[in-house]
Amino acid sequence: MHRQLQDHWQLTLAYLTESQAIAIYQAECAVLRLSQFSPERGQSLALCGEIMQEEREHEKHLLHWYTPGWPVRLYSYPNAFLGFLVGLALALLPGRLCWRLHVIAEIQAAQTYARTANLLKHAEPELLRFLHEASSQEKLHADRFEKLLSG
């Protein structure tokens, strides 16, 4: 019973993290599309749009393995709203600072997926494969923002 609760809790955290990440990228893309931005922020718009799609795929895969109950679904609305506010703030920051914060957040997301995979090591192999792939993809997101910082 304890293991099932722990598994459920880990997948709940992953789901809420993904829903918030999607809202962050949606807000950031919306502001960048509506505003006049420098060419460097144009790169940011393209990258944020691509990563948002990948985050949606992560959420879709999570929902294959996890069905959030009504309390989690209810909580996901203010959680996503908070993500939207964070995305608005990020879009208003100078590009380099915004990208640095994205690097930090994507590294944390990769660590969260890796930790979840480690805690759920007894889970179905397909779920573990997804968690490891998601962790790797989050690291790639961080690398892509790092590339913008160095370029």
C-alpha cells in the first residue's frame, strides 16, 4: 500500500510539473508573438514553441500511465495559472537572464524525472523507459538554452 501511494505521489508531481511547464511556455510564446522583440528573442520564441510541444508529449505519456483524481485536476488549474504568470515574467526578462532561468528549470525537471524513475524502479519497463527518455529530453532542453547563451 505504501509503495502504491509513493508511486501515485511521484506521478502526480510529474504531471503537475508538466502542466505548469506547458503553461509557462504558452505564456512566454504568447507574449513573444504579440510583442516586438529583438532577433535573439525570436530564437527564444522558436525554441519555446518546440519545447512546449515536447512538454505536451510528456504530459500525454504520463496520462497513459497515470489518471489524476479530481483533487489533482482541481489543483492543476491554479498550478497552471501560476505557471502562466511565471511565463509572463520570463517573457519580460532580458533574453540571457530568461535563458539562464530556463536552463536551471530544465535541469531540475531532468533530475525530477530521474528521481521518479529511481523511486519507481519496480514499475513497468515501458514507464521506466519513458521516465528516462523524458529526463534525457529535459537535459537536451537545458543544452539548447545553454547554446543560446553561448551564441
